Amino acid sequence: MKIFLDDIRNPPDNSWTLVRNFNEFQKLILQNKGKVNKLSFDHDLGENQPSGYDATKWLIQEAIDDFDLVKGLQKIIVHTDNIPGGDNIQGYFQSARSYNVIPSEVEIIRKPAMLS
């Protein structure tokens, strides 16, 4: 399963499952434990709403307690145009990977939304 987290943009093709906010993201991750192989993150998810960075921190905290949640993960794409926010998401995942919280082979890449 591939999850695309973004409040405005649509995923690049129909192979992705679109979620528009943090709560939808949490629900889908928990319902598909170990079945998610790709994630794509926007940072800004609407005014006064939890961000893609919040979703990142939540996912890593959950994975610390239950590695099976992320065991199928292969690729993380940070597609936000928010440069500092994207840096934070990417850095958090890279740190989690270095501590084996997510699989060591997970590819973490930046792809600005305007190029998606």
C-alpha cells in the first residue's frame, strides 16, 4: 500500500491512497499494519491542523513500540514545498532509520511538490 498525505494536492497516480489530514493518516496506518510500503508527505496540512511533521513524529513513536507497523516500508518521499518543514520530516526519518526504528533499507528522498 502507498499512502499520500496532502491536504490539497492529489497523488501522482491511482496506485496511491490519498489522505488529507493527520487523523486519516493515523487511522490508515493502524488499519494496515505492516502493509504500507511507500509514504509521501506534505508538511502543511491546513491552518491550525497537525502537520506532516506531526504525522512523522507520531509514526516513529508508534514504530518504537511496535516495529511491525513499519516492517514493510520501502520508500519515504517528502514532497512538500515547505523547505524547512521538509528538512525536518526528512531528518526525523533519517534519524529513525539510523537507530533501526524503521527498516535500514528504507529510501528517504525529497521531491518538491511542484515537480511531482
